[in-house]
Amino acid sequence: MIIVMKHRATAAEIGTVVSQVEVHGYKTHLSQGTERTIIGVVGDDRPLENHQFELLPGVEQVVRILKPFKLASRDFHPENTIFDVRGVTIGGPELVVMAGPCAVESRSQLLETAHAVKEAGATMLRGGAYKPRSSPYSFQGLGEDGLELLAEARDATGLPIITEVMSPEAVALVGRYTDIFQIGARNMQNYALLQAVGQTRTPVMLKRGLMGTVQEWLMSAEYILSGGNYQVILCERGIRTFETATRNTLDINAIPLLKQWTHLPVFGDPSHATGKWELVAPAAKAIIAAGADGLIIEVHPHPEVALSDGAQSLKPERFAELMNDLRRLAPAVGRTLS
Ligand code: PEP
Ligand code: MN
């Protein structure tokens, strides 16, 4: 449930309600909006009765939340979550484009790509050092050497970095380098991993699982939030359907739906959603038109020799063209892109 306080509720009245909730063994989450304060009750609150709180001074209304996610829900936190990553604002009116190779392959490949995406206007650099490959015989990533190269590319370009972490044991190591943890689609329901990143204060991008419903996805976000890490980005990257002509099916509906259901920033990944470079630009535009806060896109200077995901990687020139198109599209949906 949420307890909506009156417009002029005092700090003491809010404090009394919070302690009443805590007396019953629940945690609270406070959302201090411009108009009023909302006190969210965290946990299975079915045993509580509305009237236990309705009669307390300063309380306007007690509302039952039927959805199982709480901290992730817009009812708990009506205003958009906006946060800063090394000077880049995530979730604000300015769109954020993260770009770079699927995998860090070499120093020259990464630095060349990083400079090119920065030149085109990307504001963050992506690159996997640990790759969740479908085959154990495929390139698995450079590991810590890849993290070192990402840090070097960040120093050289000023772009903050995002990279995937695949296991709870690796969270400390990856966290020493990255500005955002990427949780890959295959790990959306790896609850031990979600709990581990939830214990950090490093932002997390949670990609949608191949078979994850929007509700399951938000429950996964809830694992991270309930650890106290509120800097979570959701990324729609396509889901598995009967259609095999494309790698995945971009669930465009999920974007405006998430904007209703949650306050968390929503991104889209047109590269994994389509699997074909020719479809990446139109899918990217659709994602922005649907109301997303940003994109994560694979770019490779020589896709034909890429060690992973070459078929869906844009060459830098094509990425630059897409950025120009997005600059024209952004104002039509109330956004900016510099
Ligand atoms: C990736 O970003 O390279 C990746 C593996 O993505 P996903 O987890 O969405 O498949
Ligand atoms: Mn990839």
C-alpha cells in the first residue's frame, strides 16, 4: 500500500506514520514530490488494514497497490527517476546514446570505435569484456584486460563506460572499472546477481530476458532496488517469438507501458532486437518515438571481422547518420539530443 500525505502534512506527522508502519515490521520508502509526500510500504502488506493509517494526522488517503512490484512502481514514486553518471544525465529530457562494440576485441578496435562514436555524438561507451555466448567455443571476451581497455578508452574520450557483469563473484572486479553494470538478457532472473549489484551503489542497466514478461522484468528490478540501489535503467532488447526472420522481436509496446508502470528510465537496444544492421536505424527511431530515454547500439569499424554480433553492428558512418536523424526526431517527442 501507499499512504498519501496531505499537502501540508508536517515532518512530525510523516514521522509518526513511518514509525507506525515500522512497528508492524515493514520498511518504508518515502517519495517527496513537489505537491505531497507518499509513504510506500515495502513488503507483503496484506495483513495491514487501511484504517490503521487512515486516521493518523496528516494522512490524506491509503491506496492498495495491486501490482507485486513496489519500489519500481510509479505509484510509489510518481516522478521520473533521474540520475547522473559522470556528468551524463540519465532519464532527463536529453536523450542518452550509448554506443560501441559488442565485445572489446583489441586496443585499436576499442579506441577507434570510442573516438568515432564520440565524434558522432554518443555520450557513453559500451563494450563487453565478459560475453555470455550461446556456444562455449565462441569468443568469451578479454576479461580483465578488456576492462582495462575500457578504462583507457574512457580516459581518452571522456565517455563513461557500461559493461556486462555475469556473476555475483565478478561484481567487485567489474565494479572497480565500470560506470554502469549491464545485466544481460540471459541473467534477468539470476537473483543472486541482482542482489549482488543491488548491494552496490553503481548504476545498473537491466536488460529484458528473452522470455521475460514486463511484470517479471520489473520484479527483477525490484530485487536491485530492494537492496538500496535505486539507479536502475530498464532496456528493451527484443523478446523471443515465433518469428525467426529477425533475431528477436522488438516489443515496442513495452516502452510506453513501462513509462506508465514505472519511474525508472527506459532504454532500447535496436541491435539485439533486430540482429540485422539494416534494421537497426529504423528500430532505433521507433524506440525513441515510443518514448524511451535512450539507446544502446552496437558499432564496429569492421563488422565483417567482428568476433561477435558483426551482422547487427553499424559502421561508424552509418551510426553518425542515425545520430543526425535522431537529432531531427527528438524535438517531435519533446526531447533533445546534442
Ligand atoms: C550485449 O549487449 O552484447 C548482449 C549480450 O545483450 P543481451 O544480453 O541483450 O543479449
Ligand atoms: Mn552483442
